[in-house]
Amino acid sequence: MVVYAIHPVKRRVCEGQRSTVECLRKLMIKNDQIGLRVPAELKRALIQIAKKEGRSLAQVCEILLRHGVRLYDEEGQKGLQRFISRQ
């Protein structure tokens, strides 16, 4: 039996899997990459977050990107425009 949190993505990915390990392997598959340039101070801040959280820089970036996408899904373009206007 697969044990997973009630999360729509996990539920779809884990359906039909025989074990939790099999499910987690599928969730962790990374099959694409993004290359982008960021200001040095942003990279330093991300590295500090990664160290503080005991995670890799890539993991922190992925977490923050996922959070941003979720917020965009919830709030739409207005939320993005509100964030941009604060900068």
C-alpha cells in the first residue's frame, strides 16, 4: 500500500504504485533544466537559505519556484503584478 499525503500531484503520480519507494522515485524524477543569470546578492541569499535549511541550492530554488507557481495559480496575474510593483 502506498502512503502519501493528500496532495493532488502525489495522488496522480502514486496511483498504481506498489510501494512508497517506487512512488518517491517517480516524484523525484527531474527531466529538464533551466539556466538563468541572477544578481550576485540573490545567489548569496539563496546559498545562505540552503545552508540554514540543510538543503542544496538546487533544492531551495525548486522549492521557491514551486511556491511561486502555486501562488500564481491561486492569485493569477494580479498577484504577480502586485509583487513586481513592490520592487
